[in-house]
Amino acid sequence: MMHVAKLIDTTLCIGCKACEVACQQWNDQEYTLGTFDGSYQTMPDLAPNFWNLIKFNEYERDGKLSWLMAKYQCMHCVAPGCLKACPAPGAIVTLANGTVDFAQENCIGCGYCITGCPFDVPRLSNTTKKVYKCSLCSDRTAVGLEPACIKTCPTNCLTFGERDALLHGAEARAQELRADGHAEAGVYNPAGVGGTHVFYVLANAARPEDYGLPKDPSVPWTVRLWKGPVKWLGTMVLVGGILGTFFHYVRYGPKEAHDVEGD
């Protein structure tokens, strides 16, 4: 099966939030009433029942204020930190098409996937004690449909298709922007997580943090240490203890209990 991907061209986003509504409706999410805090964002951040957020990032340059709007969701990394950090077998899986999906029935609610994600995406529900995030509409893509957010976007800001073809198209779009005067235009597809299945065209790719994106995301070193050397060391200690017990038994035999005469 080919690897699929989602391309987000931030230069075409008008902040209509149609993708937010489509995501909520398709996934049958409970509506959450937010509070106005001076921003046009629907919610301050992602939530267990809100997986797709348009960030309104105010940016000032040369005395001019503008919005750098960007769709914030799971990036579906090629080398996902959430999967590396998860201790529960089958709770997080990478599907054949590259999508990173959560199986809540196998989730133990430890929250380690949250610490392993350099994009701070997974959210733990206080009600179900399970972790949730965008699934890239895996139930739709499994039968040949595009994600709900793609279906509803009115400006073609969002595109879904074969990953390599979309990457080629994203680079071509960035080249167009550079020819149009945006010298720093480029594609956001961070190598620190092996690349992603959700990538962006940015008018200023040199400063992804202005769009609310981490500049050089990578799996935290604590996760790599824990699931690498420390895990192997712990396994070796366990095996060594078992072998030591076995050889002690072979050499000295079983320990016999002796009756102690009373007074």
C-alpha cells in the first residue's frame, strides 16, 4: 500500500475553520464551549475531544501586523516519538499507509506518548483515562476516501494523496513563492522525526516557530535513553538474575528446611 500524506499550504489558509467543524462532525466529538481570550482561535489548544485547531499567530514585521495561520494536529511522523515511548503493546500502531493511529482499547492511560511527542499533540482524557489525537481519518482512508478536513476545505489549502507526489508538489509550490518574492519560502517536513505524513508549505520556512511549529523537533533524549540503553540494561540484569538463580540451584541444590527443637 502506498504511503499517504496531507499537505497544508499555509499561504492559502483563510482561517474559516471549516476543517475544525468537519473533524468534530465526522469523529462525533462532544462540543466544548471555549472562552474568549482575545484570540480568534476556536480553542486555546488541542483537547481529547478536539483534534484539529487552526492557530492564529500574530506576526509583526516592518511595522505591519499579519496572521500566520496554521492547522495544528498530529503530524503522523515517520519515526513517531509517541510510538517509541508507549509501553502498551498495540496501543499505538503505524498503519500500512504510514498513518499513526491510536487503539484506545489497548491504551493504559500512562501518558508516556505525550512526553514522547515533540509536537505536544496527544491529549489524555480525565474521563476515560485514554489518550486521543487525530487519526488522519483512518476509517475513511482505509476505504479510499480522503480525510474529512480535506473534503471541506474551500481554498485547496489542504491536499491529500500519495506522499512522494505531495512532497514534490510542495517543493514546486515553495519554488513559486520564492519566485514571487518570498525568499524564505519552503517545506516544513522535519528530519528529526524521520519526516512526517503531514507537512506544510510556509512563506517563511526559516522561522516555523512563528506558525506555532517547533523549529527542530526530535524524539526527546529521555525517551531514546529509556527505550534504548536503559531498557537493554534492565533486560540484561533480569536475565542475569534468572541465570544466577539457576546456576546456584545446580551447584548447591534446593535449600532444605531444618526443624528447630523447642525449649
